Amino acid sequence: MTQRTLVLLKPDAVRRSQVGEIVRRIEAKGYALVALELRTATPELLAEHYAEHEGKPFYQPLVDFMLSGPLVAIVLEGERSIEGFRSLAGTTDPTGAAPGTIRGDLGRDWGLAVQQNLVHGSDSEESAAREIGIWFPNL
Ligand code: CMP
């Protein structure tokens, strides 16, 4: 079934000039770009986006990291694109992410309080609908 998913290229991806490389991988996989914008997050937006992580030890470092510079917000579309993008991204911890994935090829652990793992992808249809509504309310 055709799905839309929200992808964020986090501030580390922008700082490290990996935006083109990551978008290239998304396009090579064959997903359509429905929306793509360079944005700066706000505390309000992140409180909504990361509501499920509130109270976890990495929550504040995560919010601070996501506010540390511009990010790229993307909506992708394609058959089973939610699972497909998460497969392209690799596991959360970039140290163990498989080679061939975005995190496995481009990421590593920097010894910081939060995993700076380059990308975010919605984890279910419900999350995708919620997250697209947060980042692109007009879609
Ligand atoms: P993301 O998919 O954006 O969702 C939550 C983020 O928190 C995750 O990517 C990582 O950047 C970060 N994260 C998740 N688990 C941990 C953890 N155990 N320690 C540090 N950071 C984490």
C-alpha cells in the first residue's frame, strides 16, 4: 500500500554536508519527495514530535541537539515507504548499524549524551500521520 512517511535529516547531517548523499539514497530507492524543506525546529515542535520520549534520560540532550542547527524535513511517498525508509536508515545506534545503511555508512558514536544518528523516520502509519501533521500541517 502507498504510504507517506516523515523523514528528518537531523542537524548533524546538515553540519556534516550529508544532505545530498542521503537524499540521493532516498531517490535511488525510488521514493517520491512530496515535501522537502530546510527548517529550524522549535522547542514546541520538538515537544510534540518527541512526546513519547519525555522523561527519558536522553530527552533533554535530544531536544538540545535537534535545536543545534537547521534540519531538513521531508515527506516521502511510496509502497511501504515507512518500513522501507527505516531499512535504508539502519538501526538507531550507528555503531552497530549495518554497512550499506545511512547510519552504518555515514554515522558513528561521538561519545555524546545522545545518539547523533543523522536521520529520523516515522515508525508506523499512526506516527507518520501524527508527525506529518506536526511538521507539514498544510499537507
Ligand atoms: P529518533 O528516531 O529521532 O528518535 C529518538 C531519538 O533519540 C533517536 O532517533 C536517537 O537520536 C535518540 N536516542 C534513542 N535512544 C537513545 C539512547 N538510548 N541514548 C541516546 N540517544 C538515544
